[in-house]
Amino acid sequence: MRRAPLPKPGPETVRLRSQGGFRARRTAAWRLGEWLLPPDRLVFYQADRRLFDLPLDKIVATTPEQAKFILVRKPVLRVTYADPRKAKPQDIWLIAADVSRWAEALRQAGAVAETNPERRPPAGICTELPTYEIHDEARALLVVATVPNLKRETLRAEADGRQLRLTAETARGPYDMCIALPCGVLPQPVDLTIANDVLSTRLTKVAWRQP
């Protein structure tokens, strides 16, 4: 249920909003952005692009789960919904700093109750979301992101249009993060710098392609 880009709802019409991640399939990469809950919809944005838009009356179930996010397993919310174009119910996954708050907000907004009891994260597991910043430097974008417990030689980066994807194989499992970019960049090799678990890279804008 993806829609064409639309302006974000104003704050006066939103019940709940927070930074988080969206996954359309169990094996898909997480996309980072912002979740919003207007009165009758569940919506996910990357920058100003609306990637997911679901009427609340289509939700069949919400189920707390644990799923791998970056390097560790974290609490997520599986949202099962009816799609008239599909024969079977479909699933998406939501992650935010407080998943239980989103589950409660969906119940209060009229979505059906959870099908499974809430499962607490294991002791010692951090539930904070990774952070990143994008700085516009006229001819390039400077991307700075947290990449805990990774070494430079294990990390791979790919710039594809308006997205930067970071992947790695680690002893604790796969690392996979997609960062939406505010403009197009050149699909060239990405030079990465990592220091104290912080990654930085400069991506040349398409508009500044050299002749």
C-alpha cells in the first residue's frame, strides 16, 4: 500500500510520531525514517517521501516480536493487514524507540488488539535506534552515522541514487542499514572513515558531476 509523495500531516492531526525503521519483508533491509499516526492511518516517511500508508481499518493484528536490527535483536512490532490486491494478509515491521507505546497507540486509535503477549527485550540489549546526520556541503553530502562494534575492513557501502546502504558481516550477525538522501548522488565508490564507532563519508551530488 505505497502511495505517491504527499505532504506530511500537520502536528495538530498526528496522535504519535517518532523516528524509527520500516521493513516490508522479513528478509528486507530496514529503512530509517519517521513513523506518524494520524487519526485514521499508519504512515512512514523517508525524508519527504511517503513509503508506506495504511488505513487503520485494514489492520488485522499487531504482534510484538524480536528482530535483528543492525547488530542486535530488538523489540519490533509486526503489523498484519488486509490488502484487497492480495489473497492473504500481508505483514510489515515497525521499529521505534518505544514499540510498546506504538502498540498501545494503535489499539487506542481503533486497530485490533495484539495477538501475542508483549515480550520484553533480553537484559543488556540496547533499544536505542542508530543515529545519522546528513550535512549539505554545496557540491557534496557529508553523511555521519553511528556504526557500533564494526571495523572498516568489514563494512561495505553503496550509493544508489538517493540512498546510501551500509552492509557488513560481523561475528554478531549481519549489519544492514539504508539511509535516505535528500538529493541524488553519483554511483561511485564510497570512501569511508571510521573512528570511535562513528562513520563519515562524502557523496558527490549528481548536479556537480565533472564533465
